[in-house]
Amino acid sequence: MAEAYPIILQNKITTHNPIIVVGGGIAGVSCAESLSVQNIKLPILLVSGSPVVKRAVNIRNESGTVLNFDIEELSLGSLTTEINRVKVLYGIVTTLIAEHNAVTINNNFSIRYSKLCICTGATPQLIGDESTCVYGIRDTDSVELVQAKLRDSRRVVIVGNGGIALELVYKIKGTEVVWVIRDNAIGSVFLDKGAAQFMLSEMGNKETRNKDKKGFRYIQGSKGNLAYAPGGVHIRGSALGPDWTDELDIDDVLTGKNIRIEYNCEIKHIQLQETNNSMVEGYNREWPVHVLLTNSKIIECDMVVSATGVQPNVYPFSKDSHLKISTDGGIIIDEEMRTSLPNVYAAGDACTVNWTGSAIEDNFWFQMRLWTQALQMGNYAGKCIASHLNDEYILQDFCFELFTHSTKFFGHKVILLGNFHAAGLDKIDVEFLLRYGKGDEYIKIVLFQEKMVGAVLIGETGLEEMCENLILNQLNLTDLKDNILNPDIDMEGYFD
């Protein structure tokens, strides 16, 4: 192996080994872009297994830490003109030779690196093998692609219970849907039953969504808090408690929507018409696909869509390289994005954070494999690499102080902040503040020991910044919580 490496696109030899970023997704491009503006002299090489890369553009702040951005697809060649100092290589890393600080490309040649950042993303978890009738799906782009294949389908089985599955069910029109989830409630990855009911009640009613008269209902937690009814009548409400959604009947809102949900089950077997050996008794060849569920039901359909999440794409880095891998399949990283190997970093969906956090009730950030976190991790990884090269101290990025996610479900703007699920908290000390405007907004504030720790904001609530600040500042809200969601009181101005 040569002591110096050839920068492929320059056709010349340099004595400085480059910083190599592997992966052309959001995390990889963000890392390369971050490195390009740092005070470092080493070359930067982005290695992508695809001729098209994804870049975050038009980045804008909804509030202090809530980001929105657009995704731009670029050819590898055009990326070099968009980002100064970054060279690109179209190829696949087939081997990591950590003891020599090198990677092998396409099993053909090796390149030494000064620092390596693995940003290879994740791959969809598929139900069986993809075929003409079984499709894997991960992001909103693939939702649009699958929609085109649904036009001639009479019945489709959707497997998964996250945001993508929710959005897919919402977008399907004129086709019977059988929704298979392994939980006892829909949308449990992001939504509680109340938020899910709010979303589903709008299905088929998009045209009249904003025409309904807003009737606010405030139900606030234990200890005799006020509840507000439509018309401003003050009512003494009983405590919601952490299990306040148990009484909600989600199936009521699905009546007449041509959607059937199979709860607490998974797919056991998929039988395609094109195969010879049927494991499904009474196979009806009118339908190209038969799905056997773990509850013993058989679903006949035209296609199956798998929206069951992702798994980190870390091969071949996990092969004989002594990288520490988490139980979820991600490469374990520390607070400065370093892996267990010297000079090797990871960011985005390919990694799993192993940060020494505080107690659960004081920890408002957690990892969820989202594009927003891929952007943030990639950017921060670039800063960390530069600081280590320059022997400088680096503070962890502020974005890791608070979990934030901005998206859209069922046409509604959705902002999730902090511990919005109240996960890991002692239920005795948990309270929920709720405001619900029919067809307009759904707001849930999570209080723990009288302090805000999380929030779900659906619709144009304008409360993002206030909730962010209250979560981060940990202000005791004992005297304020009765009015914090009152639309007649300008709480934003109060906290200013």
C-alpha cells in the first residue's frame, strides 16, 4: 500500500492523507460541508455509492432549535461546484483497514485517511423480499413513488406504525387498506391516542378542515387544575393522569373510511401468486398476494407495503474492524462523534449515541433516526474532526440539548419537543395540559414535577419557542399552568 494516496479527480499525488466521508446522504454531505468551512488544510473526499447525493438546503429555524429544510438531489459532479474544497469519488467502500488508516474502494484500490467519518445511513426493514407485489418504504419520497403503484390496486396491506405508515394511510384514496400493526394503538412512535384520533378524524374531510368553529377544551392534570370548556365556562376537572388516552376509541373515526386495522399482530407469511408452493390454505388466485398474520387471519390483497422503520447500514465497516456495534445495529459513538477506533467517526442513521446523560427527567434529547438529526450530527461531526485535528476543545452542539422534530402528518404541521411521550418518568409526578381545536390544532404539554419536559404541537400553534424555552429553563409552572394554554392570554409576551 502506498504511503500517499491519489486524489482520483485531480490525477496527482499529495502527501497529505485526506479526511474521508463515506455516504452521500444528508449526514455525509452535511459533514463534508461542515468540514469545508473549518480551519483545516487537509483535503476532503466524499465517497458515495450513488451518483446522486442528497443535500439539505433552505435551512430555516421554526424557533430556537426547531429546523425545517428542503432536500435537494445533486449529481456528484455538481456537488464539487456547490461545496468548495470537497472532492468526490463514486464508489463503494468494501473494506476498512483500521490498523493502516485506510479503506478499500470497490475491492480495487485503497486510500489512506487522516480521519474517516462513516455516514452510510440506514436501510428499510423489509417484510420478506421486495418483489412486484411487496414494496419497502422509508421516507416521504418513497411514499409518493408507492402511490403511483396503488392506482390499480383494490386492496393493500400496510405494515408499520410510524409516521410514514400514518402518512401513507392518509394519502391512499379509493383503495381498501388493511393496516397491520404490532401495537394496541396507531401511530405510537410519534402520537398518543388523542393526537392520533385528532389526525384520523380529519381523513376525508380536508376541504372542511378550517371551516369548523374552534371549540377549545382544556383539560389539565391532577391537583384540581382548571379545565376550560367551549364558551369560556370554567369547570373543575378531574385529573387526566398519564393514562388519559385509554378511553379513546380510535376505531370510531375510521368508520366509513375503508380502513381496517389489525392490532397486536405481525405478518407471518406472504404468499405470492407467482410462487408454486402455497402455505396458505384455500388460496384464491383472484388475488396476487395472500398475507398470513400471526393472529391466524388471512388477508387477500394486490400489494404489501412495508413501512416498518430502518436498520443502520454499517456493513462492511462492522466486518473484522473491531468497531463497537450497539444492539440496534448502529456504530457506537461518544459525545464527540468518535467510534471505538482511532480516527474513525460516525454520524446519522449509521451511528448509535452512547453519551453519558443525566437522569431521565433532566434529559430532553434522545436519538431518533430522522433527517433532522442526520443533518445535525453530520454538521457536528465535521466540527469535531476539525477540533481534534487542531487540538482544540469543543463544546457539544446546542441542538443536542433538546429533541426537536418538525414534520407534517395528515396535512397538519407537527412539532415534537423534548420528552413528548413522557417516557421513563414516574407517572405519579406527570401531568398533561391539553388544548384541542377541532380541525385546527392539538396541543399537549407534558409536565413533570411542575416543570415542562415535553410538548406535542399540531397545527399552527405559534407555541414552539415558548415551549422550547420552558423546557430548557425548567421554570416551575405551578402558578402558571392553569393559563399557559389559554388563547386569551399572551403567554409568549409574559415570558419575554
